[in-house]
Amino acid sequence: MMTFFWKFTVIHVLIIPCCVVNYVTPEDNLDIPSIAKYFNTKGRYEEVNPHLLKDILAVNRSILQPPSAQCQPFHLTAIIRHGTRYPTSKNAKEMQQLYNMVLHNATGEESWLREIQSQWRMWYTEDMDGRLVQKGVEELTHLAIRLSKLFPSLISEEKLRGGYIKFITSSKHRCVNSTLSFKAGLTELWAITDQDFDHAINDSVMRFFDHCTRYVQEVDNNSSALSEINKFRQGPEMRRVTEKIADRLGVQYSLITQDMADAAFYLCAYEFAIKAVNSPWCQLFDEEDAKVIEYASDLREYWKRGYGYDINSKSSCILFHDVFNRLNKAASENKSGQQVTEAVTVQVGHADTLLPLLTLLGFFKDNVSLNSSNYATQTQRSFRTSHMLPYAANLLLVLYDCGAGDLRLQALLNEKPVTFPGLSDQQASMSRYEDVKENYSELLQGCDFETECQLFKSPA
């Protein structure tokens, strides 16, 4: 597929004049909704890394824990989800419908409801359509600076100016603007004004899910593939949530559908992520409600992007091989004493980019599948998108040279080390690169995107 290159330009972010807000600092004693840790893929990065509330640029290099002081990093691949965004057109439309219903039908007497009806105004519009917000710009800028502090020998002014840091992005505006924001973090850090830095748009790698025919037809566009989600949404747990919302609003049960409940939850999540406020909409939910809605969202991600169907993860074969080809090239150049031509590769995509790859690699796999009937027994599940995939989520793969031909590979998710599934605890902090490749040998030898993604033909 053709790859396009863009020059660094001014970041264009859709901001509605009436809604520009001053972002509060940790010193302002930010009022965090009690349900914020259940916002799944609509969650803030700070809920995963709460220490950033005190210092947004804080890093702790001791977490890297190389096996010896001799170990030096020589390559970093960073696969990053875009930053905080506005609602999509579909979400905005559903939220408008909910708001209209609350304005005209709600009869409750609570102060938060009166605030919604008399003071709060619907400012989300369909033309926002998932565009990056100012908070998202800042998330990627700050992430760039933190990673430069975490890996100063790799993400350096010298490496950037020398062309050893490459940038690849999805074509979606929120991803392009996130890429520009990441670059701006570095150029502003080092006050670079005399040089521009290209980035490549490559949807075949960063939006592979759009190009996998079998995935699109068998899962993405197949309503029956989501039967577990639909059964849960019609089940007793979700019904209790919608009835409690109706009771709090003082409306008939029939007026609150599952989509209405989702819209209310989104309003709470977006108000917090975008404007850093504890919205009156958050009062519609208690913690148990939030856990149920989080599980419904996790079910959707599990069956649509995660372990539910084999093709979900296999659709990311092209990204998997892209990453390991890059790691192999860097390892080969390092072994031969050459300059590593790509010291750093920054790839910006979506939650839908990261989750299938994490699944293919075997991360966050529970012993029992998530389904519509085991909510009560899955409270301690590993598969929690609230923990895995907040805005600006990132998977870092770092190659180290520990001397005498000992190459190590470390994985970090959201700037915290994670253990490659299938490798022993002794190798948890930093695995031998040869062991990692052996661990994924079947995928490295197979996992062909074209083969996996073609539709199987029925025998004549």
C-alpha cells in the first residue's frame, strides 16, 4: 500500500468556542468521579497512572530493572493510541436524545438533576466526530517528554535531528494530530525551530482491521458475532441499571434503554476526560452500576477485538510482523556493529490497533472466557479495558544489548513493565530476545495476513 509523508505543521484541533475550559491542576484538588476507574476505553491515562496527577512529567527509571548495569537500550518501538477525543457522531446523537428526554420527562427533585435541566447545556455536536481535544494534544506532548526522560539515549535531540526516529500514523485526524503533538513535545523540549520532521500515514498497518476481509464480514459486520454482548445487555444486571437510572430521573422504565444508559455513562466519562469536571450526569450511577456497564463494554471488546474469535487477533498479523521485522533489523545492525538506522519508531493508532495485537501476544488472557452469564465470577478478570486501553495507551518494546551477544527485550504497557505470556518469572523483568522469538515462533513462521484474512469458501 502506498505510504504518504506529511510535514510537521500547525496542529488543527476542533475546539468549540463556548466550551473552551481552563484545565485544572492537581493543586486545585480535582474532584474525581467515584466511577472514573470504570470508564473502559473512555478513561483518562491518569487513572492508570495516578502519580501523574502530582507531576505529569514524572518518570521512574528504576522500573526498567535491567539484569546488569551493562545493559544499554538500542531500539524502541512505541505503539500508541491517540489522545482524548470528542465523542463520535453516533455517540453525540445518542447523548442529544438522552438530554432531550431528561429535559422534557424527568421529574426527580435531586439538585444534580435540576442542575442538568436548568444549567447544563448540550455542547457535543455530531460534527466533532471523534476529533482530538486539547487534553489529547497535551497527553501526547507529555508522553513524548516522559519517554525522552525514560530512554534519554534513544529519544534524544541528536537522534531526532539525525533521522533515527521514525513516525507512522493512522490516517484518522485524531491520530495524525496525536502524532504531531508527540513531535511537538520533542521539538519544544529541545527548542528545535530550524528543522521539520516527516511522518508516514500507513493504514494497512495501523488500521489493519479495515483491510481484513474475513474479520470485517465474520465479526465486524456480523450481528450474530455479538450475541454474548446482546444477551448481557438484555439480562438482569443491565436491566437493574436501567431501572435505577429511571428511578433516579423519575421517568417510566420504558424510556431508559441500554443505549440511553450508555449515553449517560459516556456523558459522565467525556465531561471528565475532556473538561476535568465531575459532571452531574455522573450522579446517575453508583459503583455497582459502573461495574456492570464496564463489563458490558469489556464483553464487546472481548468478542469484537479480543479473545472471542481467533480472527480478531490474527487480523493484526501484519502489525505483528511489522514490529518483529523492525526488531530483527535493529538487532542485526547492532550485532554487526552498525549504527541502528531506526533507534525509535513511534506508531500512532487506535484502541482497535492495540487490543488485537495485545491479544495476539497473549496478554490479559483469563482462564475462562467472558460471556453473558459469568459477570459475577469475572470481577477479578485480567481483561479490563479500563486498565489496558485508556486514552494515550501505549505498548513499548525495548531492545537492550547486555554484552557478549546477550540481547534482551522488555515490554511496557502504559509505561509499566509487563511479562511476556509464556515466559518464566525469572525472565519477567527483561527477557532474552531469542526466548521471546522462540515463544512466538509459530506466529513468526505463520500468521500470514493475506491467508488469515481471506474468506473461507464453502466446498462445492
